[in-house]
Amino acid sequence: MTDPTPALFRPGLAAPGFAAPAEGSASAPVVVAIDGPAGSGKSSVSKATAARLGYGFLDTGAAYRALAWHALEHGVDTSDATAVLEVFGDFDYAISLDTTDRWVRVGGVDVTTAIREPRVTDAVSGVARVGAVRQAVNQLFRRLVASAALQGVVVEGRDITTVVFPDAPVRVLLTAAPEVRAARRSAELTDQDAAKVAAALHKRDAADSTVVDFLTAAPGVEVVDSTHLDFEQTVDAVFNVVDSTMGARDGR
């Protein structure tokens, strides 16, 4: 019988230093789940929040970017779901959860920088909308977090608060007005035209909205609107949500 387990779940692919806890050890890490649309600052704010808390940080979008890169390297049309599933079969993925030592690897290749290339960004929605891929990758995220020998992990991405970790003790929807998100993304990508960046962000929102609802907070999810906040104020706002939620849970 063929082993149905995707290649990325093979033993040894988790980041070094994040082995599964020994039997009888402390419970799984606390999860802080952060959702939001493109350009909302999820990655940078989540990473800064994790560093302040002393938690690990999991950028879930990197997995889809890495798969898109992997598909492109194999000459696959990422709009072809069948082809994406085929190339997924030998997708060996690993990512660091360390806020100070960030890396992403596919097999023996460090793709930390490559997955941020425009060609990969354009291909991400194609691989992310394949249902079977999302289900398998979501399982990977849960395994990565469960096996992390850490007090907690801040997990950011699309549908994290509703599908991947719907029972996380802290769930945050980070958002901002579309024009603000476009301006921030344009500032990050200084080598690209602002109008093109805004158009690409709008296209990404439209494509992703057919797969997940990332603009509406589910019950129990706290909304942090950063439209009128700078970066530090946004981190403070998210940190305050974590502190107040965990404090209430612990009876403080």
C-alpha cells in the first residue's frame, strides 16, 4: 500500500531545536493566532509580538510561498490544481520558529529570500486555493506548533483563527483600510511602482477571499485595526490583547 503521508511530513523535517516534548513533559505551547489580509502587517507585527513575549513565531504564508516556488522550479502551472498536487508529493519543507534566526528551506535549498520574489507572490494564490493542499499544510502547522519546545508560538496567516487554530486561547484579526495596506506594502517594496503594488494587493485580496474570509472576525476573535496606528502602536495593541486575554484566563 502506498504511504499517503505527504513528503513534508516525513520525520526530521521540523526545525532543529524544536523536537517533540518528551512523554510526561509540559503541555503544548500556548498559541496566539493572528489573521488578516495582505498588507495588514501580520508578519512583522506577529514577529515583534512573539519576540516581546519570548514565544516562537510561525509565518504560515511562507509554506504556501515555498510550495509556489517549488512548483515554479518544476515548471508547473500553479493554476492547475492537479499539477500542484503532483509536485506537492516531493515538497520537503522546513521553517525556523526562532524570531532571531529566520530561514525557510525546501529540501536542501535555502529559499528564505527567493519566496519573496514577485513571480512567487503572483503564484501563491494558485497553490493556496487547492483544498487538499490547504488541509495537509494545516496539519503541518499544527504539528510544528505541537512539537515546539516553547512556552508559546505566535502563528500568523490566513484563516489561522478560524480553521487552523480555532481553539487558540488568543485570536486576533489584524486589519487596516485597503489604501493604508497598499501604501504600507508599497513602502516595503521600494523597487516596484505604487500603483502596481496596490493593484496586486487588490488582486490578491479578491483571489484569497474566494477561499477564506479574512476580513470578518469570527466570534471570540479580537479585532486590531491599525489604520491609524504606527508599527509600535500596533504591536502594543496586539500585546495588550494577549496580556488581557491570558490574564483573564489565568484569573488575574
